[in-house]
Amino acid sequence: MTPENKKSILQQHKTSANGRIKSSIVTKAIAPNAPSEIFRKDEIISHDAPTSDPMISKLSGRELKKMINKELSDHGLGSLNMMNAGVGGELKMRILEKLLAVSTNVDRIHSRPNYDKDWNDLSEELKAECMKWMSFRTRLRLRQTSKTEKQLVDSVPINFKFVKVDQNARYCYEKCIELSFQDNVNQETYLKYKDPSDFMKDGAPLLAYILKHGKIDEFDYEISDELSCMTLELLERKNIKFCIRKFSHIDINNFKETLFILANCDETLEEIVFDPENGEEEDFKRLFMLPAFNKAKFVRMWTLKHPWVALATLERYIHTDAEIGTEFEFNADKMTIVDLVIKYFEDRIVYQNGDFLMKIGMNVADRAILIDHEYTDSFSEVTFYFTVVSADSVRRVERIRADSSSSDDLIPDFKRIFKESSDDEIYKPNVSNVSNRN
Amino acid sequence: MAPKKNSAKRPQPSTPKPSAPARIVKVQSSDGHILQADVRALLLSSTLAATIKGYDDENKPLEKLEVNNVVGFTLKLVLEWCEKHKEDDPAIAQAEKDKKNIFIPSWDRHFLTKLPMGNLFDLITAAYHLDITGLINYGCKTVANSAKGKSTEEMRELFGIPEPWEQPSTSTATWDD
């Protein structure tokens, strides 16, 4: 007898001694085109399992019992009745060993397989593959089953379409704090906390977990100063690096919070939307020092009160040879910005029309910065777009934005015509000369 | 009288496309069982496809393929799945791998959900060894679906996870699907 067979018998013996039931599987074909139906039979040893031995499979239970008794007595091991009557221990083991030894010709494909795995036998790659299809909440429950699963769940990042922390959300009848997110399998969750202390007890740790282990497509952070301060303190204590593609912080304009989150974002960050209305000069200087901010492909600032920020951004785009598609969008006074651009970048202007649509040459010949603007509801402000475009383009590629549905209505028709007309060109030197001049 | 559903005007199911005659190959499992399979079905496995290609390139007759890490019972299931999907475009399975969610066709759902969890784990392990992307996708998704809505205790029982662990104090412990 091989050691494996012996081990198998010992295991069976141990199992039956503990009173646990072993299951057996019987396959049965239903129709040529249908998958095999699998039945689970709860018994210790199945006599009903069909075998490939035609003689054995045709025998009734009684006949089979007779045959086994004969085999047992031939080998001097008593009978099955002796076994049922409690003759156990060593004799039982010997009987089972003998039975297994004489059944070498049984076709195991049609008998009960002994190769069952459980979750713990799966490789980490396969476990991760299974977790990929689990919702966030299912993963959290799996995480609580064992230390191994906790480590594994935490090691596999989960994608979130959005994560939003909001105060006084639209669908709340009473004042509350809402933490909402959509996970990798598009399951949306909305958690409402009536009291800030409830949020700090349950919501903030969950948010910290999501930020620590999630890859977030869009993170919208809109909670008030005091609560935000406590939440950010918690995040700081946990020393978390955020993996966020788009960060929005519009309704609550606290520059310090924006700086904190941007300082902890990794290189995944592509889009930043925030309101720097109360930002001081020092805050902007710190902002320009942040790698995540400098790498972001799209930055949208509402009301920009420091025009030098716009000029500094232009400088940065030129000196870093920013990629085509990089864009800086902000609201500011039209003529202030136009005058400053003309004053500081006059020698780089390669195109300008009557409505101050301008193009600034960069250090690389294949691209340029298009300075475009759109009128807003405000009398004094327009929305500016500094976009890196290909050198021969004079049109900004429209970004697809969720909030852009009505923005086109605000642009007067004449502006579109004006932009596309080449008759209004004031100055248009040969683009190929631009790189030589610089 | 209402017209019969199977009236003559109803479009007839299209006749199956004429295809090359099946090339049958023997496949031997780790425990010595020999099964037969169509080569087109075996090509769904990148591992076996590479072996078959090696034989074809050297113009060697392919009599028997040995699968050393899959037992007969599981191999039979794998071959049954491959036989059903032998006409599938492998690019579809590759594309599904990166999707957020996939739809499991009814035959596969029936085939996979009827399996006890232990056999399902055996099957996805075999699919992983043989590198059958479609079967890995559907198998793993079926495992994930079986865990949906289960409590931690139920999940521990379903997956045979023996090690109990103290519940964390956050409210996340009580969420339901």
C-alpha cells in the first residue's frame, strides 16, 4: 500500500471517529447538450456510486454486502456485521486497508473524488482573481474571516468609481453627513450620519480604509472646517497615501485641506478641481511645490484672485514641455489676464485674434499653449483655458464634462464664428521659427 | 384560430457552419486517467496550445497529452467546458478579464453553480494551471457570487476557512448586501 493511500484511510478513519459526515459525489449525464448534474450524497461510504466495473455496478446492496463479507472472511477479517457491532480500532483499520488494496481497478473518475479543495488551498493569485468580482462589502466580510484573508484583502486594491463625503446632501431631510461611494462592481452605498461624532466613530475610519486601500476615480470632499479638521487629523495619523485620479473640493473652500490632500496624493492624480478664493500667496507657493499638483494634467480653479498664478502656470508648462492635452482652467477678469499675458509673453505669441484667442509658443516645436476663454454669467469674469495643443491647432479640444451640458448655451454664437475665422488674425509668424527664437 | 408558434413562416435556425473534421487527442490526467478531446477545445488552454503547436511545428504525431497537475475528475470537467466553448473567440475572454462585471451565460452558470464548492475550487485551480482565461473568469465570478450576501460566519463555513478572528469594532461588520 502506498503511503498516500494509508494517509487517506487514516483521514477517513479520523473523520468517521469524530462523527463528521463525508460527502460523496455521483455524476450523471442528463442530455448530450446539458452539463453533468452533480448530486451530493451525505453518507460515509456510498454503495450507490456507479463504478466502471460492470459486475459491481449491477449488484444490489445485499449482493454487494455478501460479496464484501466473502472477501473479508477469505482474508480472515470477520464480516461487516462485526464492524457495525463495534469491533473498531485496529481491526477496522485493517479491514479498510484491505478493502482499498483489493479495489485497485475501480475507475475513480466515476466514483467519489477525494481531491476537494477549499478556499485555503487556492493560490493567492486565484484568491485575488475571485476577490476582483466581489463587491466592497463582500470583501470586507471576507476580510473578517481570518488574519490571512485580512492581509490578502488589504493587499489587493479595490477600484471605486467615486467616493464622496458631503454635508447636507440634497436628498437628506435633516442635517447630516453623507459618505457615499460606488465600488468595483458598480454597487453604490450611501451612509448617513446624523451626528458628527457618529461620523468620526464609524464614517471617518471607513473613509480612511477606503482611501488607504482604494483606487479612486473621483474623490469629492465637501465637509465643514471643524469636522474636516478632525477627519484629516485621523488620515494624517494613519499616514495614508491616496490613489485618486480626480480630486474635487469646490463647495467648501479651505485651501489648507486642499493642500493636505494634494500633498498625500500619489502620481495617479490627473485632475484637480477646487476653489482657491481664500487662498493666500503663501498657499499658492506651497501648491506649486507639490509633485502631484505639478503632474496633474487638468487643473480647474474657480475664482482666481492672484493673476500671477496664471502666469506661473504658463511658465511651468513651457519649462516642463507639458504634454498635449494639459489644461489649466480658471475664472478671472478677462483684461487683467490678457494684459499680463501680452506683457510677459509677447515674444512667444504665435497667434492672436480680435477676441484675444492667443497661442503661445513652447520650447518644443510640435506644441503650443492655446489661451482661450468663455463668457460666464458674471460681468467681470470669464473662464480661461490654457491648453497645450499641437502646434498647428488653433482650437481647443473640448473636454467631456458632466457639468458642461448648459455651458455651450452661454457662449454667444458670434464668438464661435469669430474664433474660427482666419481673417481676424493679427499676428501669425511661421511656427517653425518659434523654436529657433527660444 | 391563433397561428401556431412553429408555423412555416418562422425563420428556421441556421445550419451549422461547415467546419474541419475534429482532430481527437488523448489527454492523460495526473492520476492516470485517459480522456479524449477535440484539439480545438484544447486550444482554449494556452498551456496545451503551446504543447500542441510544438508537436505540429516538428511534424511529430500527437498521440497523448499529459496533464500532470490535474486529476481525472477535474480534467473531465475542464474538457467538458472547453468542448462547449471550442468555437469561442479567445479575444472575448481576454477582454472580459479587464471588465468590471461580466455576464455568465446560462449554460456556464448551470455548469458551475451545480458543482460543490470544493470541486469548483479544483476546477478554477486546473483552469489556472492550464491558463484557460474564460473558465478562470466564469469560475472566479461564480465563487464571488456565492459569497454575495453571506455573513462572515456563513462565508467562513462556505469556504472552509478554519481560523476564527476577532471582529473589528467598526460598523462595517454589520453591513449586508
